[in-house]
Amino acid sequence: MATLTSKQLYAAKAVVFVICLLPLAYIIYAALTQSLGTDPVKSLIHQTGDWAIRLFVLTMAISPMRAWFAWGSALRFRRMLGLYTWFYTSLHLFIVTTYIFAWDWQLAKIELAERPYIFVGFAAWVLMVPLGLTSNNRAVRALRKNWARLHMLVYPALLLAWLHIAWQVRSSYFDAVLYGVLIICLLFQRFQKLQKRL
Amino acid sequence: MLIRTPSDILSSEITPESVYLKRRQFMQGIGIGATALGLGLPATGLAASEDPRKDLEFSPVVAKADNPFYTDENMPSFAQASSYNNFYEFGTDKTDPAKNAHTLTTDPWSVQVEGDVAKPGSYPLEDIMKLMTLEERIYRLRCVEAWSMVIPWVGFSLAEFIKMFGPTSNAKYVEFTTLYRRSEMKGQRSAFSVIDWPYTEGLRMDEAMHPLAFMSVGMYGKTLPNQNGAPIRLVVPWKYGFKSIKSIVKMRFTSIRPKTSWQGIAPEEYGFYANVNPEVSHPRWSQAYERRLPSSLLSPSRIKTEMFNGYGEQVAGLYKGMNLRRHY
């Protein structure tokens, strides 16, 4: 695929930026028109969680895309997708804290301790915090080599996010299998790259 | 906070019979007209747009605060109660059953009665309907997933039903089985399902004979929609919703405690009793609170869950001396 000129890149980025906002726009629209269904809380939790994992996998697919499609420009979208992943994950966490725990720290503490799937989900978000905060150019320059090292945290975050899904399997394995296969593919490509280098 | 609203919501939710019949005639008229004009509209299209539910004759519940068969708590609309269901035979999403259950044929239907009873056999539904007197019960339904709804059921007492078959003294438990019909039940064909079909549930005999235990054939004054367990289902209001098994084809009386579906899938998560208990939390959900549906984001109607779903006064005696933490 062709490398984009800076003008094209600017336009493409604007398009991706807007596309990533569409799920949020839909959620707000559905909330305002009260069309989130009979159990709007559950619906909000599922929708924000679904978009978080989708964007997470897409973010992680960027660097293999360079190899598979020889498309160098793909990398220019990674930061935005990563930040959107963090954004939808934060929204997911905010809705759970507001509607399930009702900002009752005592209850939240019990839930975190007793329910491992909630704990790993929360841990994935915690790992995203330093990544999100150091995503700007200044931090990249300041951290130099350490920036890449720090951002290796996406891998445990991704595995924790998957565990968060898999641990909730109750009646259908579909999501757990789907994201599991995608994640294995993405990790396999990196593993191959690593092997070549050695 | 529990928001109480007047019970006159009920009457507005039920379509008056005259209006219902008029609509029916109108729809049939369209059908005949379309055929006469040779438009060749597919019959299924028309059938799907027509409400297949039939009106039921029943004695309304006595609206008194001390009547355990009644509650004046806020009720969902029929549309809400029939579009938010757990019925994994038709898919695992809450909205799946309403989309997929139209494929189910509920006529003819019969219930097979087996085991320790004087009168085993296959009981056709129309015979059952002739023998039983229908009444209304307005019960709270608490799902193990920490949401709940108040539903106006129509049906008959399970105890009266069971007496018809003459259970012997050997009958200590009754096991219920849902229909297994892959061709009509999408979820049963799913490769990702964790359930070993058919779905089964069970009650201890004294639980089954309790006056609150109910067999439902309808809700909101009409026969059940398929997604709510047509044509006949159990309603046990003091237990989590998954005990209230749907579309029942078999009842087996036995001296041995039956294995239920959810126990088979995750015994540490789902016990045989499954009584609503805010103190025993489920590995996935705290049971201390529930969302009373319908809820909105501005008033999420998050309420404290009550022991035995608020039916403790009636049913606590069944479990005297039992450790309910161990027998969850």
C-alpha cells in the first residue's frame, strides 16, 4: 500500500478520529432517547466493554499490518487507536463504578477482592494509565529508550483484558474464543519477528 | 430506594379485549384482501405481525398489601418483559429469545409425567387447561444476574397440579425438563453453548407443594409469548430466576435429588436450592443489590435484595435448621 502524503495522512487521521467517536455518539443518542433497552446499565457496560476490546485488538494489529501489507503509514494511527482504547476502557470502568458500585468504596473493595474477573479488568485499566499519560511527543522524547520499555506494558494489559472476558464465560464461549484467536495471531507475528532478529 | 407507583399501570398495559379483537379482524382482513388482489404476500409475514397470544379467562389477584400473591411495586410494560429474557435455547443475549423464539411450535403440547406417581402418562396441554382454574399472581422475579422485574402471571398452583398425578410417598423431589428440539431452538444448535441440553431443574417436594410455587401459562392477561416460556412454565418467586424453568415437557417424581443443568455446569456457582439470599454472593455478582427493571440511567432503581426475595415470611419455614450458606 502506498505511503500517505502528510496532507492525506492529516485527512485520514481526522476520519479515523470521527469514526472512533461514533460508538460514543451512538451510546449517548441511545441514552438520551431511552433506547438502551430494559436494562440500560447492563447495555452500557457491555457496549463500552465491547468497543474497548475491539479497539485494543485493532491497536495491537497496527504493527503487524506494516509487515503483512507493507503499509508503513499504518503506524501513524496507532497512538490515536491506543488512546481511544484507554478512553472506552475508562468509560466502561466509570459506568461500573457509578451504576454497579454506586461509588461505594467498601462494596468496590469487596468486589475487587472476591471477583477475580473484576480484578483483572481493573488491573488492565491501571496498566493503561501510564501508557496513556506518556503517549504525547514530549514524553516520548523525554523517556527515550525507556518509552519503548514502558510501553511493553500493553502485553500484560492485553492478556488481562482477555482474561477479564474469558473469566466471565457463562453460557457462550464465542467472545472468549474470538478474541483469544485474534490475540494469539497478533502475538505469534511478534514472536516470529523476535525469532528472526535472534 | 424503592419507588412505589400506583397499580393502575396494570390496566393501561393490558389491551382491552374489544380493541384486541378488532385488531385481529383488521389483520385478517388485510390477509384476505392481499390474497384476493393476488399480491402473494407471504403468509408468514402476516402471521409474524399478528400477535399470536390468546386471551385467558382467570380470576384477578386480590390487590391487598398483605396478600403474598400480590405486590404494588412498579411493573415493566409487556413489551419490556417480553424483550428482555434469559432463555438460552434461543441465544445467550437478553434480546435473542425475542428475536429467535418465534420458530417454536407450542401446539400440540403435552407434559410427560413419570416416576413415583399413581397416574403417570402424557398429559395434553388442552386437557390440563380444562382441569385447572386459572388465577393471577403478581410476583417479583429476581435473576441471579442481579436484576429483577415484577410480573403479572396467569396460571395455577403447582401443588394443585401435582395432586392430579397422585405422587407416592417415595416422591421426595420433582424434576422438570424443558423441550429439546434443535430444529426449532437456535441456541441448542450453537457450538459455543456450555449447556448439556435439555435444560433441567428440580424442587424438593415440600417446595413444590408450597402455595407460592406456580405454574404459569400466561402473563399480562394472555398466553405466554414463546420467549417467556410458552406454553407452560414454572414460577418460583423466592428462588433465582433460573429455577423457574420454561417450556416444560416433562415432570419426573423421584426419591433422589435430581441434578440440575446449572449445577452440572458450575456446581460452585449454582446450588440446588438457589434461594434468593443477599448474604451468599455469587462468584460473578454480589447478591446484596439488584437493579429493578425497567430502570433508566437517571434513576437506576438500585435496591437492596431481600432474603427469599421478600417471601421469607411464607417460605423460611421450609429451610428451618438448614445452613443456607452451605446449601445455596
